[in-house]
Amino acid sequence: MKRIDLHIHTTASDGSFTPSEVVEEAKKRDLVTIAITDHDTVAGVANAIERGKELGVEVIAGIELTTYYKDKRVDILGYQIDCNNQQLLEIIDNLQNSREFRARQILNKLSDLGIDLDFNKLKEISGDTGVGRPHIARLMIEEGYVQGMQEAFDNYLEDGGPAYVPKYQLKPEDAIKLIKGAGGIVVLPHPGVIADNEIVKELITCNGIDGIEVYYPKHTDQETNYYLSLAQKNNLIITGGSDCHGPANEDKYLLGTVEVPYELLEKLR
């Protein structure tokens, strides 16, 4: 059976595999097609596609845009996008600049809590990508303030936590318009994580969603069956993926850990 994984992150956002390493790992795990869907950036796509051609792994250009709807975070996946689309790149640039401003605000809050972190060290961890909370958590671990990522988020960085700072917010309809403008297909990822099926229904009926990520590691069998039925009822594309962030991620969701039927790929195309 041909194996695919349509939800993967790299060091271009908050993953711990480089784009090339992701493809190499996919090859080891006998995956024939993967999608690079980094948060709010397409910086890792070109390298992954190039490495994929060398190893015989198909790489789909994707992105996961962070949006907010009714005060709840709702990510939006885009597949088969034009990574050179000017409007997309302009919005990504705005998002990345806002990330650095937000990171500095978070460090200020942490300093008030007795946790002093150096922004230059933070930039070394994030590299050329936008700074995010996972990078701050890793620096907190390196400096000995917490034992792991979960502790950093639970005690300081989670939404509403003592060091939390709201981020620059896109609306779902803005993200959808952006993805479609770049020639892409719009998919609602991990609807079970939203934890509000009324919002899920509103998004798929009112905002131009093309598909739903039905197969996802945190979905229960009951949730998988529910979203499968919802997708079929609304004639939506069905996708799935591991949401792999690499071995540094404490959830340990690695490539290929979710079985996604290969025939779904043809409908996505």
C-alpha cells in the first residue's frame, strides 16, 4: 500500500527536522508523498521539493496559516499553493515581523517572573524562521528553568498563561482568500482540536473550506467517523496527516504514524 502524510512541519517553523531531513525520514518510512505545511511560512518547501526529487518522494507545497474565529484559534491548511505568490509572501512577511515583536513581549513577561532569556540566543534556536513559543520553550529548557516543553507551556506560555501574549490575528476568511489567490486548496485541519463542532460546521458551510483533515493522531475513532461523515455529507475533500514536528516534540507524533488512504491524494489533486 502506498503511504502518504499530508501534515508535516520543519525547522522553517517549529519542527525539529530540516526540510531535507523530513524527506529523508519519509523515504526511510516508505512514504511516497508528503506535504510540507509549516506555520505561516513556505520557507522550507523549495528545499524539501528538491530533496524529494533526488530521493523519489513527492513533496506537495503547503502552509498552515494561524487564524482566529470567535476568540478561538483555528488553523487553516493550504495545499498545492504557488509559493512565489506575491500577496501570500507579503502576508507571511507581516506575520513573521509580528512574531518577533511578540517574542520580545513574551521575554519581557518572563523576565518579570524571574526568567531571564537572551533574545540573541532565542534567534540562534529559531534560525532564519519566525520566532515562536516552541523556540522560547526550548531556550527555557536549555537555561534550566523548566524540564520540558509541556512544563514551559503549562506554567508560562499557554493561551492565557502568565507569559502569554496574543499574536497578530488573521481571520479564517482572510486565510482562505489568500490560499485560493495562490492557487491552493483549503483544508480545515484537526477539527477535533477546535473542540467546538458548531464552529467546525460554520466554517465548512460559510467560509469556502474545500476539505477536512479527518485522519489525525489526536482524533478518537468516534471523532474520525464523525468528521468523515461530515465531509461526505458536505462533499468535501478528505485528508489526513501526522502533524509531525520531529523527535524534539514531546507528543512523539512522527512521520507516517497515521494511516491515510492513498486514494484521497487523487481527490486532493
